[in-house]
Amino acid sequence: MDLAVFLVQCLNAIQYGLLLFLVASGLTLIFGILGIINLAHGSFYMIGAYLAYALAPWAAANVGGGFFVALGIGIVLSIAFGYVLEWAFVSYLYEREHLQQVLMTYGLILVLEELRSILAGDDVHGVAPPAWLAGTVPLGGVMTYAVYRLFMSGVCMAVALALYLVITRTRVGMAIRAGASNREMVQALGIDIRLLYRIVFAGGVALAVFAGMIAAPASSVYPGMGNQVLILSFVVVVIGGIGSVRGALTASLLVGFVDTFGKVFMPQIAGLLVYVLMAAILLWRPEGLFRTA
Amino acid sequence: MKLPRIAIPPAIGRLLKFWPLAAALVVLALFPHIGGGFYVDLVLTTMILAIFALSLELLVGGTGLVSFGHAAFFGIAAYATVLLSAKTDAPSLAWLLPPVLAIAAIAACVIGALCLRTRGIYFIMVTLAFAQMTYFVFHDTSLAGGSDGLYLYAKPRLAIGDVTLLDLGRPMTLYYATLGCLVVVYALLALIGRARFGQALAGIKSNEQRMRASGFSTYPYKLAAFTLAGALAGVAGFLHAVKDGFVNPEILAWHQSGAVLLTLILGGIGTLRGPVLGAFVFVLLKEVFQSEAVFGAFARHWQLPLGLAIIACVALMPNGVVALPARFRRLRMPIPHAG
Amino acid sequence: MRFRATVSRIGLVAALCAVASVASAQDRIKVGFMLPYTGTYAALGTAIENGFRLYVQERGGTLGGREIEYVKVDDESEPSKAVDNINKLIKRDNVDVVVGTVHSGVVMAMAKVAKETNTLLIDPNAGAGAVTGAMCAPNIFRSSFSNWQPAYAMGKVAGERGAKKVVTITWKYAAGDESVEGFKEGLKAGGGQVVKELTVPFPNVEFQALLTEIAATKPDAVYAFFAGGGAVKFVKDYAAAGLNKTIPLYGPGFLTDGTLEAQGASAQGMLTTLHYADGLDVPKDKAFRAEYEKAYRSAPDVYAVQGYDAAQMLGIGLDAVKGDVAKRDALVAAIEKARIDSPRGAFTLSKSHNPVQDIYLRKVVGTENRYQGVAVKSLADPAKGCSMK
């Protein structure tokens, strides 16, 4: 494998890892702060993709800012949806054992998949990226790379930065970090922990939906697309350490590299490698790479 | 109306406690003679699921270890059954079953040795990871037919010389063999629950730190429970492979591990009746939701009512169906008045 | 028998009574659909059923003088549940014929059970070679294709167009393997060879790493076999990697059938081979398309045609025995000898019960797979391992 191809593969790995990070970051926050295992997280990703498909004609009709406005609408809708879902369903999960959370959110996956089937049908769809992002750039004569994928990576990095800033530099972020360490103390200080939970959950949902929306033009929109992303996000969250966004970023990139290079060098066991990685890390560091608190 | 009190000797009283179990056993034993072919198959599938669920109960209810990867041992045993069977003649049960169970047990021992180094949520995730690894071994490599699965050419039989004692290729024989396995597994787990081993596991479940503080080494007990649970799941896997004559990597998928956990919680964790009841309830729910006769054209969206039912059951009946009679009794009890 | 059935209904639970109580009148023939109604292939399952029902409707709801009744089971494209699902149709619903399915892994289990129970099975899509190969049986028919057929045709076309070094890429499962094998044979006949065979675990759709591999290998052409969501993603990713400008992408029709709306510009100009195309100069096709549009308000695809032809085949058999399904040998003989007047063009069946048909070359123009010519005429599947040859 010559240098040029190697570099392109690295680019592939980073791009894949960053998208995974976007989904996993929401999951790790929900997991770390709320203490809830949410198996339905992959379904939010799917909802994002279908939302992108549904809003696409509208976005295309409004040239120029149409794409970003569609993204904005998606984010607003997902925050609202996350807020309502937390109030109506997730809040009942806090006192329950992990097993019950797993099963109730598993039921939620089935419900969301079927609702999608009823509302949006079962066909496979494509979403066109906005015209100004639809080109390709040549990569040293090896092949060309879709500009949209570079854009996606850029957006993921921006979101990562934004998350970092919010969590470390804002009051809400401070409350979130405090709530992760010591729930009761935060309540004793007069901060409404329930409101905090609602915000964090809605934020997590928004991240997953946003990931689905920007991934839609690069992948296709099809039934069951949430499943693959879900299990990988869990792997990322566990490797990185539950509740740690920094951990999620490191782990996603790690998974991206293992998966990409695994596929090239050892296709037969590529699928298995990610889990071997997870098992190895858990046996070395039983609580993930970056434990919170 | 209060029934007149009859003096019952204590011994018979203890035995009478088992009447629901005995009745269920009788119904299951007689069922093939009164049911049609399809329903017998359905009950057979349910009994296999019940054995699988019972094996997990040892871990979840007996030791407090929630494993999200139990399907791995079910699948390994099923695949071992097919891989170890000759392609031509009917394999001998005596030479097939012990190695299959041994393989499942060894796999459980190895995987358990590694997984049990973690705790709590991490334990759940690492069992999932190992199950996924096993899934990918069967799905991606050419070890066993990949994603298309493998066929069992001839079903095993037990023969001494020329005399065939048990031919699992015959549906009735397989049904009764499965019923027999279910009874044996149930009895075995009941005995373990009463023995020192089971008490130790219960202690680990309620407070592991206290057990360790009193000088008890918990790791070997947990590992033993994990291995035994894996072997028992292997029994279910073996029966599944014989029943279908076909194995496929999907039997190792995390969905299967989730489904068996669901069966446990539906029935009721902490009892042995729970998993068995849960298996019947789960299969029944799926059948009802998928039936066109009840739902008409909407039956194609059967996953929606199933998902809602799962949520409702876990939310409203966290202790499972088994706990329902107790709840009704509490509802009917007279509310004590003060004074 | 009736007593046992009744008691079993009461015995299990009242709810299951509803399931079993569908009255089966003596003069109706039960057709059991085992198709994917959920999951990635759901749209294909619906198209097949639509095509089947259209033909029966054209015949006034009867075949062989008897009314047709339908029962459906969702196979979820899950091979692990296949045995249970087909047993539902055969043992619970007592169907006279099973029609299914889309996924090759599922159809294998179905063929095994159908062979063991001697149930009439018509496969309206799944191209697994074994169905009309190692597992062939007098009671098993196929109205679609074998994975080998369109692949072989594509291989020949690729070779004739000057491809000497080709890289293949597909999902690692039976259908993918068979397709690549067929392509290799055809390519050799056309004067080329496959230099690298890449695979992706099914149903994974992350192709970037392998596309980079392909770019590094610099072949004359690439042959890909994917369907549904995978087909959409692969063709789009291939174009995004700029490979479609320098390395032609070939594939069987599934790469571009039912996916053009989603693929958009990335698929334009692609050549594929299949036993069906848009713009065929076949009168039956024009009539079929008009009827289908009227009945279902959408355009038919190859899956609808296959469903329609499955119904035609059943109809031919039933007509020959005047609806008496018990006369299985005569029914089978009639279908074997038949010349089916299909929208794809007339075809006959090989001794292994697979269609012997023309494979067309198609080009993607807009949202159509436009007919370009015949790639291979009257191509029959080699039916490896079939004892009926």
C-alpha cells in the first residue's frame, strides 16, 4: 500500500469515525448523566435521515440557504421531540434497573421502526446534497473524494468543539458535569435536576437526529439503518468511558481506524475486530479509557 | 365464601404446592394428542425457548449477573451440533450430545473468565461484545457457511446395536425428548437453588461485597454459574438445531439475547416458573400480533403492538406474569381500619 | 382431524382461535405468500404480491376454475425464522401452494421444507442456485432467475467490451458468491479475467475503504452485486470517488432496479444485464404496465413481473388439471412444458424448473433502465447438482 493510498484510507477512517462520534456523543451524555441505557438511539439517527428526505424537496425549492434551514428545522423538531419523549417515557426509566431500561427502549425501537414504516413506507431513498457541496476533489491521482464527505467531517469537528465548549465553559455544562458526579448534591444546591435531565436528553436526541440528517446525502435512507449505527455507538461509548465526550471522540476514531484498515487487510475478520478491541480495552481498563469522576 | 378447613398432613401439603406445575406437565404431555401439527411445533419451539430462558435465569435471577450475550452459547451449541454431525448417516445421540454440551460449557468458561472481571453495566456490555464476536465468527468467516447458514442432513438417534431407542427425526420423539429436557433442567435448577451452591449465588446477588468481606471467594462461584448456564443454553441450542435442521448466524445476534432477556422479565425473574411462563407469553404475543385474522391488513405492522406490549409489560409488570396472582391477592385484601 | 384442530384451538388460547378459524371453503385454492413485508426488502415483497394478484384478477379471481384465497406470512428476510414461518403456511394454514421469497438464505430453508413435505413452491425472486440446483425437486419452480444468469451475461458483455482485468465486489453471502462465479465464467468466455474479489459482510454498507482499494488496483472495469439500500449507496459512493469516470461499473440489473430515483446522477449511463428492461418492444409488457399502473398507481418493476409470472405458471398448472391440486404430477408436467407469455418476453422452463430466458443489456437513462439489445439469448442456468437434468 503506497503512501497516497494509505493517506486516503486514513481520511476514510477519520471521516467514518467522526460521524460515529456525532451519534455516540449523544449516547454517552444520556448514558453518563441520566444513567439510562437507550437502545433506541439508533432509531433517532434513522429519524434524522428520513427527516432529511422529507424536508429535501422543500429545501431544494428554497435555494441557497435551503439546506441549512432544513437542518435548523430538523434540530428544532428533534429537540422538541426529545423533550416530549423524556417527559412522556424516559423519565419513568430513571429509577429502574438496567435490564428494564434495556427492554423498554428495545420496545421503543420496534415502535419507532413501525411508525416509520407506516408514515414513510419501506422504500429506499436518496437525498441529494446541496449543489454547492456536490462536487469532488482529486486526491493525488488515486481517486477523487466527495466534497460533501469533507464537509461532513468538518461539521462533526465543529460540533465536537461546540460540545466541548458548552460542557466546560458554560453554566449548563457545569451543571451537567456536576450532575454526572453527584446527583443529590446538585439538587441540594437548588438546581432543578429534572429540567437538566430533560435538556441533556433532548440534546442527545438532537445530536443523533442531526447526525442522521447530515449523513443522509452520503448514505442512503432505508429501513433498518439505525441498527448498525446503534451497536457501534455502544461499542464507542463503552470503550471511551461512559459519560466522557472526550472518550467518545477517541474511541470513535479508534473504531474508525480499526474498521477501515481491518476491511482492507483482513476482510474476513474485520467485523469482529471492533469487538475484539472493545473486549481488550475493557479487560485492561474495566471502565473505559476516560472514566468520568 | 370460606372453605371449610380440612386437616392436611404436612407432607401432602408440601406436595400439593406443586399442583400447578404438575397440571402444566400433564397438559404439555398430552398436548400432541389433542393438537394439530402446527401447534405442536409451536409448543415445541416454546419449550426450547423455555429451556434457554431457564439457563439465563440461573445467571440473572440466581446470581444477579445480567448477560446480554447468552445467545452466543445457544448458537455455539447449535452450530456444533451441525458441524459435528456426519453428512450421511444419522449421527448417534450418545456421541453427539456430550461433546456439544462440552463445547458450550468450555466456551462459557473461557468467555466468562474474561467477562467476570468487569461489573455492572460494563459486564452487560462486555457480554454483548463477546456475543457479537461469536456472531461475526460465524457470519463473516467461511468456518460454517457464513450468513447463509448450514444444514443438518440427518437428525440424531440413540441406538444400541441395531435397535433404535430414540429417533429424534420423528416429531413425537423430539417433542417428548424436549419435554424431558425441560423437566430435567427445571429440576436441576430447583435442586441447585436449594443447595449450598445456589445459596452462595443468592448471597452474591444480594450483596457481593458482604460475601467477599466475610472471606468468601465469589469469582469461582460466578464462573461456575456462568459455565453451567452456558451448558444449559447449549441443551436448548442442540434441540433447536435438531428441530429446524438448519442453523444460521442470526441465532447468535444480539436480538436473540435481547429476546431471551425479555422472556425472563415477562415471566418473572427470581422464580423458575417465570421463564417457562414467559416463553409461552412471548410466543403467544408474537403469534397474536402477526395474525391476520385478528388484525387484518394491519398485521404487517405487528412490531408496533409488540413494541408497545413490551413497554407496557416491563413498565406495569416489572416482576412478570408470575407475580400477578400475588398482586391480585393484595388488591383483594381487606384494608385494615384503625380502631 | 377436525376434532383435533378444534380442541387445539380451545386448548392453546382463545386468541389463537382467531388465527386458525379462517374458514377454508372446499372450492377455494389457498395461496400462501411468504414474503418480506418488513425490513430492507419490504418494497420488493409488496411488488411481487401485487404482480401475482394482478394476474389472478385478470382471470377474474379464479385459476383452473377455482377461486384463489390468500394467506400471508412476513418472513422478515430472516433465515433463522424461515423454517418456522413456512411451517405456519404449510401446517397451520394448510396452503396448497407457497409463493416466496426474496432473500436467498430464506428460500433455502423453504426449499428444504417444501421438499420434505412435498408442498408446491414457486420462487418469485430469490436467485439461490441450489433451489434449481442441488435442492431441485418436481414440486419446486422458479419464475425469476438464478444469480448465475444475469451475471454470466454481464461477464460476456464486459469481456466483449474489452475488459481484461476486472475487480469484483459484493456482499459475502450465497447470492453474492454465485453472482461473482457467473460473472467470472462469462468474462472468461469474453476474453478477460477477474484479478481481485472484494467482499463486504452482509448487510454492511461502508464501502469507502474498498473503493480506495479499487482505485489503487486500477482495473479495466468493476463488477458489483448489491441490491436495495446497498445498491443505492454503492453506486453513489462509486461516483463520489470519481471512479465512474475512469473505470466502468457493471452489474446485474439489481444494481439499478428500483433504485434510480435514489441514485440520481450517479447511475447515469451505467450498463447492466437483466431479464427485464424498460422500453421492451413486447406487446405483453405494454399491456402489463398499463394494467399495473391502473391497479396500483405506480410503475411495475422486475419483481412485479416475476410475481405476475409466478401466478401465470400456477394458472397454467391449475388449468391443466382443472383445479384439482391432488393431481400433482399432471400439474407439474403442464408447467414444465409451458411457454409462459411474460411481460419480459416469452420464456420456457429448464429441466430444473428455472426460466430459460433472454438476458437484456440495459443502460440507465434518466430514471429508466433502457433496453439496448439482447446480451445473451435463451440463457439456461447450468443447474449444478440437480438430479432432474
